[in-house]
Amino acid sequence: MDPVHSGEYLAEKLSEITDSLKITKAVFTITRDNASPNNTMLNDFKAAASFYEDEGSLQQPWSFTCKEGDVRCIGHIINLAVQDALKQLKAVPSDISETYRMDANAARIPVLYTQDEVVSALSKLRHHVYIFRNRRAFKVKLEQQLKATNIKQRLLVLDMPVRWNSTSNMIGIACSQESPITAVCASQTIDMSVRDIMLNQSDWAILHKLHEFFQIFVHPTKKLQASVYPTLNYVIPQYIKMIKRVTKKQRE
């Protein structure tokens, strides 16, 4: 189903529902994500709602219009913005986890990834996560080190390109286990080549900074995706806070 026809289908279904419930006149805003079929849907719904143009809606002295009533999903907009930031940082993750697989005694970071500090740090981290998740000896060593240092064990996770907050989660969990991960990599004799791709102090500093950057968007995203309270009144305050914090980061 192409975008235009899928949008027409959505509009037809929306009109059927609102007409059957006798609420077409009550609809003055529609909140939706930013998928292009929704543009067609809203244009078609506007045509259906224009039947009440002379009467207006129950909320406004005019019927539904795309200009006044189309409310884009702020959570989706934040997602698109941060995804673009990842592209600018050349930090978009692979959608195939096997990309980060390292053969025994052959661990190395491709030269292409070592030419940028951010890319290098993230590449090393993703390979570390894969190793600690999929090689039992390394997994056991990390569990022992976490227990010895009294740090709560949390499963390391790989990020995915669909959701930017998966990158935030990956970095956050890894940073909370920085000392144990470093200790295991420096002392282990399971695979000496892994020492060649160890996360150094500079790499960890970059990861902590990236985590701070992502935190700017984490709280607003959670706040504006609730289902048990209205969220529209939080949008502008949360947006202003994000802009202020991003501006502060720019100055730094």
C-alpha cells in the first residue's frame, strides 16, 4: 500500500469512526506521529469536517483545519532530532549485532573507526558489549569483578538504529561498570588481543560526555509519552528546558 492510498484509507476509517460516534464536530485537534501518510489522512479528514464549516466545531468557531489542528508528536520529533545528532557524530549503530563480533585472539578496531575520537570510543564499547555478552569466560570475570567491587550487576546492552535511547542506555549501563570492565580487560589472559582495544581514560571521558548529552532528551521523552495524564501542557516547558541545556552544552 503506497503512502497516498494508505493515508486515504486512514482518513476514511477516521471519518467512519467519528461519524458513527457523532463526534466529527468535536474534533478540533489531532495528535499524530510524523509519518507522511498522516498528511493525506488529515487533508481528507479536513474535507470531511468542512461539511460543518458554517457551524464550526464544538470547541472553535471553525471546523477542523490542518493548520490549526495538526499536532505533531513531540516524542517522535525528539527521536528524529537525536537520530540526526548521531548521524552528525557518525555514531549510528549497525542493525546487525554480528558486526561487533571479534574472533578469538584477533580483536581489533578497523582503521576507519579510529580516525574520529567519538566513533572510536563507541566502536570499542560496542565490541566490548558483544564480548562480555557472548563469551562466557569474559562474562564470568565481569560478574566476579562487579561482586568484588559491590557494584550492582546490570546486563550490558547493544544499541540499535531504530531508537536513539538504546544508545543512551548502552552507554549509561557501561559507564556504571567502568572500573570493573577496565579491571577485567587489563588483567585477563583469556584473549590478549582484547587488551589492544581496551577503552582508555580518554574513551571513557567521551562516553560520559555523550551520556550527559543524551540525558538532555531522556527525561522530556519519558515525560511526554505518558498514558495516565495529559501531556500537551508539558510540551512547551520541556522544550524550553531542552533548548537551554543544549545551548549550555554548545557554550561548553
